[in-house]
Amino acid sequence: MTETTRYELPPEGISLLGYIVRRMHKTAWLVPVSELLSQGKSVKALEHIALYTVASSTSYGRAYYQPNFDSTGQSVTEPDPATGANVTARLDSRSPSYRISYRVAMPGGDSFAGSEEITGTTVGLRGLGMPAPSRFTFTSGEYSAELTGVITSELALSLIRKTHIRAYGSLNFKDNAGNSGRMELKRDGSLTITINDQVRQHSLTGLQVPEST
């Protein structure tokens, strides 16, 4: 994930929904979840879900251009080339704020769904921020997890490095197996996930796709 934006913002151009769908093409993090649950490893499964949620909500790398805006009611569907999972994003509203919903259908039947509301643009010394209050759910058989919080995408302007995109924010989450926790994301991509008072450290800019459970 050290440079995801060349795929998410392809040279031929892309719409906002197309960008979001490609941003969500990290579904390899969801592939092991059903197997982890079958092994009774619900904490590890929830960690995978939390990692996918934050990774699919963000981009890190060069911001090559601003995607084109879609019309209300439009949707884009494109399978994740790595897993075959079908990813759909829909623009539900453009006024007074952008409201976007999305869904991931995994080949094995698991599903991930979410929505975000881009409430506006903030201007600060670190760049242009676009806070997006968000809500997510994941289901696998009888198992379910919920995640809520605010992720802010930020365009960092620089004469030397040109414009880069990054993110920061936090999510609270819980599942029906009795686990709960919180995720904190910083601008440098460092990520702290706390589940049942156990702390795990990650970095989105160096996150490697899992090869096995």
C-alpha cells in the first residue's frame, strides 16, 4: 500500500464513485475472516475487518487529479481484481452534502456495507480536509460487526512533493461475539487498533496483504 493512488486515480481519469470503488479494492483483508471465525478467533477476525475498513476508506500517495463528480442516483460496480469481490458505490445525495453508500459482496457470501457523508471542506495549515462521518457493517453467517466514526481525507499541498492525499481519524467498533475496540489513524499512516484492551500497531503506508490465516 505504499502507493495506491496510481491505481485509484488511473491516467485516463475516473469519477468520484469509480475512485471510491477502486479505493475499496483491498478486500484481501476480508478473505480470511470466515476461516478465522470458524476457528473461534473472533478477535483476529475483528482486527481484519477494522483494517479493511480504514484501508478502504483512505488513500495514501500522489493526488494526480480531482475525480469527476457523479450525478445523484448513479452507481459504479467493479470487481476487485485480487479477489473477485464485487464492489458497488452509489451517490445518494449531493446536497446539502455528499452522501455515498457502498457494498462489498465477497465470493464466499460474506458482506461489507457502509456509508459516508462528506460534510464539506476545511482549510488549515496542513492542507484541505474533507471529514466524512461514516458507518460500516460486516456480516458472515451469524456473525456481525459494526464500526462508526469520522475519517478525514486531506490534500497536503507542497511545492516540492506536489499534492498528496492522506487521512486521519478514528472509529469505534464492536461485534456480536462480545468484542469491542477503537481505531486511531494519524496523518503519517500509523494506526493503533485496541480490541478488548489489547493494543496492536500498524502502518497503512506499509501494510501488507495477508497471505494466510
